[in-house]
Amino acid sequence: MRATMLSNATLFLARRYLRAKRSFVSVITIISILGVTVGVTAMIVISSVMKGFEGEFRRTLIGSEPHMLLQPPGKKPVQTQTAAEMAAKVTTQPDVLAASTYIGGTVYAERDGMQSGIDIIALPEDGAKFYMEKVARHRLEGELTPRHGGVVCADVVAGQLDAHPGDKISVYASTNVTSAVQRFRVASDEQDEKKRHAAYKEIKLHAREITLQGTLRSEAAGAYGYTTLETAQQIFGLDGQVSGVLIELKQPGEVKDVKKHLEAAGIIPPGWTASLWTDAGDARLAAMNNERVMMTIVILIIFVVAAFSVMNTTITVTTQKRREIGVLTALGSRQGQIIGIFVLQAAFVGTLGTLGGLVLSALVLRFRDDIRRAIAVLGGGDADTSSDMFLATIPAQVEPWFVAATSISAIVLCLLAALPPAWLAARVDPAVALRD
């Protein structure tokens, strides 16, 4: 009975000390609650948005880069039959969605004096079907099914060439251009004028005219150009040869494990190399993760500031209630009971502030794009963004475990912040407190 009465008294005093003399809730209590609310809101919102950007960027890489490319020693062309047999073995693996022979290379494109470079990925008809389905959501104009003598490229390349679907463009294999440059240097060094002019006349670029079939959004689908295997073989002069095997996985995030499995199973022959989609994005993903960590550190500082606000509230109350604490101690209250009064007070502030932070963060994440537009208007910018643009909306990915960890941490930090002043208040000498 006595323990119950003491517990009730502790709770009663904790609630009473939160109130000001002439108002229901103390101003300093409100400030402490708002501090915790802002800290929790900032932590959840920033973490969710940063995680959303990271996830969207990862999905973009997965949706635009080949998951894995197997290339022969020295990246020299290999016979189509050899690559096809390897692709058949790869396809039988449970983690593989599809595999196909492919040709990769760079071509220089020209139209009406305007030029651009295109990184080509050429696939056979069945391979092109499953791969183009992957990038279909990034289509801007025209059709995306490569046909012989046609190419699908990024909008940035089409813009540099001022070309639209249906237009003819001339392409030159990069190897031909390199060879022509080397022969030009040799001809320039020729001292005999007749031989020099003869050498110049022998320098020729073997252009091939192809049709632009369609365009893709470059910021989402990359700057690749897609064509048929037969077209690429004619452009690059590969008679019955390909660059290697292109592989698409069911779980792209496990590409490194799949590579190890294929090597252990002997499916990837010695000397062959495997290029992974993560090779192009690991550095950027790591940079985004580092940025997220730094933002977390900044928000933790806000949390610490909120904890100091709770500590300040506890110090203020213990100073104001010094005489009452002395009376309680003189009447036989134990130190634990005195400490409990102020810890309960901090628990109230932490819990209410955390709940406020959860509600506010949910509202901010729910209306994040509306908030962005409002800020754009106030800043004199354009509030409307095209829905066709990459990242036209602010992505967000809420992690329940992180929300729970943030909530618990906020309350625990408030309790820890209240302990030092509460412990000092409990150790006050009753005679000194009453005399003051």
C-alpha cells in the first residue's frame, strides 16, 4: 500500500512540475517537446528521402545497365557458336533470367555535319526482346524493337544529331576511325608529295547508313544505342563473331554472388572476364551512402540539442522546486523517488515529442511534393515539373525498423538527459534546501 502511494505521489509531482504557475503547460516544457518533435521528424524524413534516392538510383542502374557481360580473353571477338553454347549453359542456372550473345562497341554517328558517339549493344532477335522490355518504360519516341539496319538510341544522342525516328544517320566503327587516323599520321610524315597524296586517297571511312527507330530517356536509360546482331556485325566487320555473352538476373543485387557461382561451376572459362552492373554504380552508390551517413550525423546533433533542452527543463524545475525537494527528503522520501519524479517528467516530454515527430514526419512525407512546389513558388522558381522527367517527384522509402529505432532512441536520450540534474537534486541536503 505504502509503495503504491509513493508511486502515485511520484507521478502526481512529475505531472505537477510540468505545469507553470499560471498556465496548464510550462513554456519550457513546450519548447522541450518541440525540440524532440523536430529531431524525430528530421531524422525520419531525411533518412527516408535519402533511402528513396538511393533505391531509385539503384533501380535506374539495374534497369539500364546489363547485369553481367562475359567477355573472352583480351576482349577479342569470339565465334558466335562458342558464345551461344556458353549462353545456353548460363541460362540453365536458377538465378539467371536470360542470357544471349551480344556485340558491344563504340560507333561515331554523323548527320548533316553533326556528330556524336554511341555505345552500341547489339543483340539477336530473341535477346533484344527481353532486354528492350526492360528499358521500354523509358521510351520517348518511335519504336523500341531493333530491326536490321535500324538503331534505338538515347535522346541526348538524337539531340546532338538533330535526328528523329525515321531519319537516316551514318555510322562509323570506332576501329575504322582509329585506323584512318593512324594512316593519316603515316601519310603526313611522307616526304614525297606524290606518295603522300596517294596515301591520303587510300584513307577511307567505311560508313553505313542506318535508320533511327526510336529514342530513350538518357538520364534514366543511359546513353546506349541498341541494334541487331547482324547490323552490328556489318558495322564492325565481325563475320560470324560476337563480343561475348550478356546476362540478365532474377535478383540483380546478387550479381557478385552469381559471378562467383558461375566461376566455381566452370561456366565462365579461365581468362574470360565478367563485367557487372555494379562496376558502373558502386562508386556512386557508395557516395550516396556516405552522404546519408553524414546527414544522419547532422541529425544526431539535432537530437543532442533536443536532449540538452530536456536537461535544461529538468535543471530549471529542480532549481524552482528546491525547497519542495528538501521537504520531501526531510519527510523520508528516498533518492530513487526524487529521481523518479524528474525521470517521469522527461519520459512525458520524450514520449509526447516522439509521437509529435511521428505524426509530423508522416505528414511531411505524405505531402513532400506539395511542399517542394510551395518552396519553389516562394523562391520564384517553377512549381511544375514534367511527369516524364527522371525523378520528377521526390522519392521516399520508409524503413519501419529505423522509425522504431529512432523513436526508442529519442525517449531513451531524453531519460538519460534528465538523470544528471535529477541525481543532483536528490542529493540535496534538506536543511540547506529549506534554509535557502
